Amino acid sequence: MFFVYTPEMVSLLSKILTINAKIERLYKLLPGVACDCYSRNCLVDEIMMTNDIEGVRSTRKEIIDVIEAPEGKEDKHSRFEGLIQKYLRLLESDEDNIPLSSCKDIRLLYDEIVLPEIDDCNKPDGEIFRKDSACVVSATQQEKHKGIIPEAKIVEYMSKVIEILNSDQFPLLIRIAAAHYLIGYIHPFYDGNGRLSRFISSYMLQKDLNILIALRLAYTIKNDKSQYYKAFDLCNDVKNRGDVTPFILMFLEMLDTAATSIYTRLDEGLEALNYYNRLVGKIENADERNVIFFLIQNKLFASEKFDIQNMANLLKCSYGKATKILDRLIREGVPIKRKKPSRKYLFSVDLNDISDYLEKY
């Protein structure tokens, strides 16, 4: 395997790092609630998309239920529990270190994040990986690529992947792209290879880039899945002679797209927040001012609505006090929407309505 430094590759590396620096600056300017809302929104999207790419259905609700489970009361039998908890660790700790120094480490990671969702017939049957053949098929069930066999070769090749990831010979983003391709090429497990490689890529990306970019990989791939698989097919072709430059370029382009979209969202979101912050500043009561601004931040940066417990946690008050504040605001005519789609009330604001209300305040 080899790659060639091209002007396009160098330009993409430079562009990604430049946008990342801008994202870091904007990310630090986000109020705490907006930061948490957007980070969690990206996390949920990433988990849904990494499953969806493999044809595994997951819903926002079941992912959020696992995320919001009280500490120490997580249901280890919940779907995607291992995958969600691993992604959460990326979000919650900059210092988190996941061992990736041996094939056994890869297997332990696989067991944690993917194995519970794998059918019995597709679970690993070798000492570490699979012992029989496996192949990648197209949507029409045509064989596209055969994974490496026997298991001894898989171990040898995966050891090279680990060596690449831990080397400092090339820029980290290039190493991540190469390793991502190789895991797909080797296909060490019967099933779950894509989810495993995307998690490893996200974990490694957050070492050099803002966590939001690392949590936008599967989302970006899903939006341009044809280019993703086309790059695999091109590099897998025997006539390509092991040149992974096309895959690295595609991977860097995906990162550039992810970073650019995040920067745009943060830039526009912060501009809107500054506008609403000036309007909310007219409200004298601190609790009422905070509740309205929390709801605005949530509307701008998240897909899920707040419940009373969310609000109580943010206000650092009791459930009862948060309920009274919200009830009072609604009685006073503040355009806060209250719905009960299931067992609890959810609260949100329409930005146009709240803007009109605050402008007249």
C-alpha cells in the first residue's frame, strides 16, 4: 500500500486545520447550555447515522433514553448501550484513553460497542477475529470484495493498521484515513466492521480536531455514501496496485465538509444567540430570564425539547420550583409551547414568536 502527497491533499489538510481553529474559537464562545445541546445533538446524529449506514435501524428516543439513564442505573441490555456509552466517553472526557496497541484491544473494543447487536451466526469464531471467509456485497447482493483470510493473515494485517495509527511518520489525519480504509479492506469480522472503523476514526480524530468534527463523520458519510463506497471500490481494484491516495482524498474531503458545516452552524447560531441575549436581558427576574434563554439555546442547537427535570437541573433548583416558573411564564403570555407526547411534558419556543414577544417587552 502507498499514497502520494498531492497539492490537493496538502491543501485539504491545511484547510481542515484552519477551519478547526475557527471552530475552537467559536465553540469556546458558546454558552454552556448551547454547547451541551449541540454536542449531544451531534452525538445522537452520529450514532444514528453509523447504524443507518449498515442498515441497522435506531431511533433518537432509544439513544437518548440510554444517555439520560441515571448514573449507575444503565440497562446493559438496552440496544446500542455499549456503542452509546463509548461515544459518550469521547464527549465527556478529553483525557479518555482507549487502548489501541494490539489486536486484542481491537477485539475488546468490538465486543463493547458492536458484539451485542450482532446475530449469533455472524459473531467472531476465531481466536480474535473470524476464521472463515467473508465478503462485502452490493445492494443487489453481488460480491464486491473478499476479506483477508486466514485469521493469521488478519492478525498480521490488523497489526499493521495499529502500527500506522500509532506512528508519527505521517500527519494524523492521513493515518486515520489509511487505517479506516484498511479495516474495510481486511474486514476482520463477519459483521460490524463499518461501525468499528468509524468509531476508531472518531476517537482518533478528536485527538487533533474539535470533538464536533469527530462526531460528524458518519453523518457526513451518510450524506455522500456513494462517494464513500466508490473510493473503497477504486482502491480495492487490483489494477489500482495498492494506491490509497483516492481514499485519503475522499476522507479529507469528508472532514472538510463536516468542519465547514459545523463552522457555519456555530457562526450563525452565535449571531442569533447574541441577538436573543440582548432581548432577554430586558427581563428583570433572573429565573424567568434564564428559563427563556435556555429554551432559546435549546431551539437553536438541538432537536429534542426540554422537560421540567432538564430545566430544574439547569436552574439548580427543585422540580417543583422549575414547574412553578414555567407555569407562571405561560400564564403571563410568554409564547412557550407545552406538549405531553408521552409520560412527561416537553417545553419549547418558536423563535419568531419569542422574538416578537421580547421585542415588545
